[in-house]
Amino acid sequence: MPMTPEERRAEWQEMQAKGIDYDLRACLEYNAQPFDIPDIERVLAVVEGERDEAAWHWLLKLSGDRYAYLTGRCDYTGWD
């Protein structure tokens, strides 16, 4: 069953409160990791990249007292 607009808004607000932005979501969507968005408790640091230029970098606090460093590149065809 599709989410209602109110459910989508609440989900987006929860992600924003954790520091999860569109770029992080897209990077995870196209690059399998041993964790997913629900595992992210907080984005601790981000270095924003630029398409066809510099990579994005994230330092994440995950559930279960785990941490992750994630990096990804995006060009005109999508995320690498």
C-alpha cells in the first residue's frame, strides 16, 4: 500500500532530523552496504561533492553503537 502524503512528509522530516539528505539516500540506493537508511541514527559529518568532480563523504553513527564511513561519486549517469 502506498504511503499517504502525511506519511511521506513525516518520513522525510525524520530523515532530515538525522541529517540524511537526498544525496546520501541516492548513494545508498545504488551502492549496496551492510546497513540501510533505517540503521542510521545520525550523520556526524558530510563533505559534499560535485557531480562529475569530487566525491561525497559521510561519517555515520549507526544503530548498535556502530559507525560507518561512506564515500560515493555521481556523474551524469548516476551514482558510482
